[in-house]
Amino acid sequence: MQEHECCGPQHQSQLCHLGQEEKEGKQQQPRPTFSTPSFERKEKKTYENSLSSMQGSAASVPKDQEKWRQVVYIKEKELQEIREYHVQELERKLMQQESEKKELEDCLDKLREDFKYNLRLIDGRDAELDRYESMLEHA
């Protein structure tokens, strides 16, 4: 991946150098996307239908304006994918934290049980020692 002046080594957007690629005569490569839910497909079809209806009256819509609409659509889609990714990550972290919490609670319960057992042993030992001391005093 190239390092770009505008975005550095984290170059991720296919639209970063849209104008520059046109000047150089390069075709944009399609960016791999996540699976598209049905509502996004419908949204895309609606958008494409509106684009095709606008293209019918190509004289009234400048090409730059159409290009910017495409840019906006792609950016909105990227933002949606980012939001979905963040939600998935947060859900994964939540599940992990809940699992750790459960594990720690189980460990705490075990420690409490062990402590109570040890306390009963010590109480029993102390009672036995008291009994032996009283027998020695009477003997």
C-alpha cells in the first residue's frame, strides 16, 4: 500500500485521489465490502434508479455533481460499515467482559467457601484446645 501525502500509510479510501486518478487515466478498483444487508441493497437500487433517472436528463445534471453524489453515497456506505464494525467489536468486548466477570465471580464464591471452611476448622481447633486446657487445669 502506498503512502500518500494526504492520508499517510493508512490510505484506505478509494476516493482519496479521485481527481488525481482521473487525470492520470487510472480506473478505480472496486473496494471489497462487507456483506450487504437487504435494506442496503434496496437503498442502493433506489439510489441507482435516481441516478439513472438523472442521467436521462444528463444535460440538466453536470457530471461533477453526479460524481459528488457517487462520492457521498460511497462515503455514507463506508460510514455505515464502520458503525457496524464498531457495534460488532463492542458486542464482542461486552461478551468477553461478561465472561471474565462470571469467571471472577465464580472464583470469589470459591474463595468465600474456602474461607468459611477454614474458619470452621480454626473454630473447631480452638474449641478443642480450650477443652484440653480446661482438662489440664483440673488435672
